[in-house]
Amino acid sequence: MYSLDKNTLLAFKQQLSQLAEDLDKPLVFVIDELDRCRPDFSIRLIERIKHFFDIPKIVLILVMNKPQLLQSVKSYYGYDSKLNGDYFEKFIDFTVHLSSGKCEKNYENIIKEQLFRIGELTNKDEVNEFYFWVLALQLEKKLNPRELVKKLNQYALLRTSENNKNLILISLMMTPLSVKHDYIRYFETIIKILSNNLYLNKRDFMKKHNLNLSFNTKFDAITDTTWVRDILKWDYKIEDFFMGSFIHEHHNIERIRDDASWKESKYIEYLSAFSISSLSKTSDFIESWMNYIKTGL
């Protein structure tokens, strides 16, 4: 059996050598996503194709998340590259590090394309609160393009007929598990990201639209929520900023009375309009949404 495999390999290598020799340019093979395969499969594949590395005019490009694959090798085989050297050095002549490409413009294009595809935008030039909110969530979450598209596909499966609920839905779908029960603070982080990315020079924004501060208001005292609301209104003609109102109402409930029972009642009353199921206590708001989201994962 070994002799047969060896002869087959040699015959294929000879044919490949002849093919490459007859070409004007090198023959390039790109083997992608090795880190997404089972470690044993990836390593067997690399060890098999290494027999073709010495063929003139044959170039093999191995595309992988190298640290991730090395970690898989360590977990699967117990090989520690930190102690024993890079496992792949014997296979790879040189490594080229590619940039992640995770810039805001890339995010914008992907998000616009996908939101148009699933019907959240009527055309690719349209912008609305949902678009900006997803963009800010992505800027914080930093999903790769594949993960981002998958997340938006899951959203399309789960979305409701109500825009405000859909904003809550996509927010919780992209909120880290560790902060699910402190979602208001996380949403405030998203608003800050949005504020910083919509208009860095806010003084220029106010001059552009002939807006003036009131006599008793300091420029730095204006909240990120207010900035985002005004920028959406004046620059993009988006009148309603639901996520800002959602956070503002939470702060109002906290501020008005220092009475836990009263707050619980007010939260249930307010959150019920945006819950996916009826609430008997405030913690049901997150729990019901998370259970709902799990149905589409």
C-alpha cells in the first residue's frame, strides 16, 4: 500500500512538473482557511503537499490564522511552539502578515450591502438609525466579514415587525455575554463610539448648522446621546433616535425616586413595550430576549 501511494505521488509530481515547465508563468495554488479545518486534517494536508514544494515554477500559498492553528496543534498534539519552535517552519519558506482590513469604510460597505439585501435599507445610499447602530456595534465588536454577515443573517431570521424591538434585538445579539445584565452601560459605550465616529469636530458641526449653546450650557457638558441625536437629525435627517431615548428613560427612572419597588414597577411598565414576551420582573427582559435569540442560532 505504501509503495502504491509513493508511486502515485511520484507520478503526479512528474505530471505537475511537466505542466509547470510548459507555462510562461509560475503555477500558483492557494490553500485557504487551514485554521478552520480539523488540526489533524490540516497537518496531514500540509505534510502531503510539502512533496511539491521543490517543483520549479510551482508556488503554494497557505492561508491561515497561524497563531490560531498553532494553538490547535498544541491542543491536539501537545506541541508547544514557544518551547520547541514554530511547528510550521519546516514547511513554510516565509510568512507574509496580512492586515485585518477592519476599517470603518469596509464595515460601512458590508453593512450597507447586507442591510439592503435583507430589506432594512431601501437602497444602498440610504442611512437610518438601524444602519448607524449596527455600524457602531461592529466598530466595538470587530467581527470579521464572515461573522458579520452571519450575524445579520441570524438577525433577518429573528427580526420582528417593530423597528424599536429590532434595535434591541440586534443590540443584544452583538452584546458580549459578560455584560448582558449591564446592557445599558454597554449601549452607552456604543453611543460613545457612534458619537466619536459621526463627527469628530463637534464645534464645526455646530457652526455648520448655525447651532448655539444655551447661556448656561458648557460645550463639554453635552452628552454623547445628545450629540448623536443632533448629528442624526441635522446631518442625516433622522428625526427619531430610539436607542438614545431608551437609555435616557432608564436614567430618568433611576434618578426620580430612590425606591427599589417603585423602580421595578416603572421598569416593567417601560420595558414591556420592547420585550419579546410579557414581563413579571425586570430581569425577564434580558432572559426572554436571550432565549428568543437562541432559537435562531
